Amino acid sequence: MKPNTIVYTSNTGYTRQYATLLGEKTGLPVYSLNEAMKKLDPGRSILYFGWLMAGKVQGYAKASKRFHVEAVCGVGMGATGSQIEDLRKANTLPASLPVFTLQGGFDITRLRGIYKLMMTVMIKTAGKGLSNKKDRSPEEDAMLELMLHGGSHVSEENLTAVLEWYQKAQ
Ligand SMILES: Cc1cc2nc3c(=O)[nH]c(=O)nc-3n(C[C@H](O)[C@H](O)[C@H](O)COP(=O)(O)O)c2cc1C
């Protein structure tokens, strides 16, 4: 079914930016998951956006218990369109559910507490591993650049596949 609402969970704002951009493109109303839990009737058809933490789409489990999730967009550090099968496995997403990945952004100064600690460790381990790797792919280069210097990859182009799916959905 075609979703009639966009719901998102964002920690540092990049996922919210994507949800808002898609809301502008489609005219659909946009709610954070917290707002949606208070304001929307259960069972509503939604398009869900969640940021990725250790491979998990944040808020998806909660959102899918209350609403009818028509498609999922995971926002992480990897390239747009990558890691889709990994995401399906890690989040036990049904094969029939459309899944999209979008490259978000990274800014260590926006992180607090445990998240900051986790990313500091991640930069030291994965970041170091990537730095030392000689034959990095363009995607790995982009990920390394994000980890080391931060930045945003949020763009309208990255939403092309999601928008095409939405326009075809009935
Ligand atoms: C603790 C932590 C774990 C993360 N794990 C992943 C991950 O497994 N895969 C990924 O692609 N990005 C991962 N990221 C990157 C975030 O998903 C990315 O920065 C995203 O744009 C954050 O969105 P937000 O601004 O909406 O919170 C992680 C970030 C943090 C802070």
C-alpha cells in the first residue's frame, strides 16, 4: 500500500533531514517516532526512516509494532544503496518489505555519552583499518573521509530510488 505518513528516528539530525526532504517532495506529513506514538492512530501506513546503529535501524521494531510499515529507509555512513541485504538480516525484515539505504552524515561533536564513546572506538579501529588499506574502493574512501573529518552526504539525489518506489506504490 502507498504510505500516507513519514515517520523517523534521528539522533544527530541527518535522518530528520532526509525525512523532511521526502516530505517536501511528496507532500506527506512528517513525524518523529515519539510524536507519531502520541498523535497518530495505530495501524497507519507509514514510510519509516531510522538511523543505523551497529547495523540496526533505530526505532523500527517499535514503529512496526504500532504502524503498518510500507518501506524502510536506513540512514548510515555507508554509500546510498549499499548494505541492503545485511540490513534485512540484522533487522529480520520480511523479504516483501522494500528496503533502502541512504548515506547520512557524521559529526562527532553532535554525539553524546555512549554513542560518542562507541564512535571514538570505531574511528580508532575501523578507521585505522581503512586508513592502512591500500586498495580502498570509492565507497570506502567516502566512509573514511566521513569518519576522520565528519560531514554530510544528505542530498535529494540520494532519495531518487525511494521517490520512484513511492510514485509507483498503489
Ligand atoms: C554508535 C553509532 C553506531 C553507528 N553504527 C553504524 C552502522 O552500523 N552502520 C552505518 O552505516 N552507520 C552507522 N553509524 C553512523 C550513523 O548511522 C550516521 O552517522 C547517521 O547519519 C546518523 O543519523 P542521525 O543524524 O539521524 O542520527 C553509527 C553511528 C553511531 C553514533
